[in-house]
Amino acid sequence: MPAVTVDNPLTLPKVAASGDAVARPVLAVTTAPSGFEGEGFPVRRAFAGINYRHLDPFIMMDQMGEVEYAAGEPKGTPWHPHRGFETVTYLIDGTFIHQDSNGGGGTIENGDTQWMTAGSGLLHIEAPPESLVQSGGLFHGLQLWVNLPKADKMMNPRYQDIRGGEVQLLASPDGGALLRVIAGELDGHQGPGITHTPITMIHATVRPGAEVTLPRREDFNGLAYVLAGRGTVGAERRPIAMGQTAVFGAGGSLTVRADERQDGHTPDLEVVLLGGRPIREPMAHYGPFVMNSQAELKQAFEDFQAGRLGTVPAVHGM
């Protein structure tokens, strides 16, 4: 981990916060509980226990794996509906196949991202390929849910296939941190993901003992989730480790530092940095639907039951 990397980060464009930027304080560090999703693949609920006012516009995020499957063990999700938000599936290791009732879908692997705008609604399925089911293998990824504002909740569904080689690669000034900008903008450098809700999504690899201080738009919130490794966050150096989320307060920069010593199987600190402009609208969320009111949730369920969110393609025999 991870698949998308470079031999020498010093060859990449450098980013750093300005010296007069106000450092964002760390408001909280939470630990993600473990559970199972879909047909039984293991997940960590990264945002569990965090007040939504600190998450907005993000709804939830699951770390899927990291798990080494034996033959016959890989699992996915059955066909299920969504309405009112976007799902972002970032695959660090392994292979996953997606298909939706709107005609979108494809295969992602090793650093690829699938960005699905559910909008007015669709059905979709995510599953490992038959070859992975038969052989087993490493599987590790993230799924992030991003809310849509009321004006966009009923837009037409859209699908983006972002290859790992398309992400914007950047580095800290000393090359100690490699930054992969998947969506949004960092210090004038734009990632490939097109978002309706203004956000930034970055996967950073920070070498042992290295520190990176990045600029952060002051109208965005700030979150950091540790995929692997150990380190500290904030100028106050609050300890953080695998499976934990840091919530940052207001300011113009945020700092992440990797411990000098990492776990034996994890050479570096791997962290996902998220920021987004809060929507600040009422949110009604139940299961696969994220709307603005209970009445809209009820309508979403009725539309799903009536088949108005799409039908499962006949090729799957369902």
C-alpha cells in the first residue's frame, strides 16, 4: 500500500501552508468501530460518534479491509438503491466491479476511484471479480458518502471513472510526504474528480519522522482519517493511529506528522484528508437515502418499491 506512488517525491510540485496561516486546532480524535457491510466484508465506520456539524457535507465513510482473503472469501454488496447524495469508492489494493441501473459502472483496482452521483435515484451493485473470489487476495479501500444540496438532490445520476494514474501528485517541500489529490483543489493544483458539493479529498503518505502542513480553505471543514500507521495531528501534536479520525477546528492550515517508528507491516503513515464546504441544510438520512425531510425520505422509499429508481439489468438474471 498504496499502488500510486513515485520513486522520488522531490520531482513533484511542492505545496505548503503560508507562514502566517492560522493553524487549525484538533477538536477531537475518535476511534472507528468495526462492523460488516453488504454480504459480509469487514469495515471500520470512520465517522461514528462525530457530530454532523463537524462532518457536513460528508455523511459517512467506511474503511473496507485491509484484509487478506482466502479463496472463496471475497464478498461484495447485493443490488441496492441510493438517492440524494454521491458515493465515492477509492480502492487502494485489490479489484472491485461496480454496475448501476443507469448504465454506469466498471472495474477499479489499485488506486482507482469510482464516483457515483446517485441524484434522483438508481440501483447499484459492488462485487469482487470472479477471479478474486476463486484465488483470494488483498482487498483494501474506502467508501465515502458526500451530501448533495437540496437543489441537486434530484439531478440526473452520473458516473465518473477515475484511474489511479490521473490523480494529481504533489509533495511537501522536503519530499517527506506524497500527496494524491483525488478531488478538489490544493494550493492551485486540481484533482480529477468533479464534485457538485465543493470538497477536497487527498490521500497522503507521510514517511517516518516527516511532517506536512497544508493550506486549508477557511470556508471548508477539516478531517483526517488514518488508514495505517501512527503519528500526530495539529500543531499540538495530538496522537493518532490506524482507524482514528481527527476533527479540526477553524483555521487556514492543518498539520500531520508521522512517528519516527511505525508498525512492522506499515512503513509509513497513510492518512486521508477531507475538507468540504458545509451545506447547512436540514438532513433526513435513513439507510440508502439522504434527503432534506421525512416526507422526502418516505417518497424515496415509495419510489424504490414502485420500481421508479431503476431495474436490475437482466444480464444478472435478477
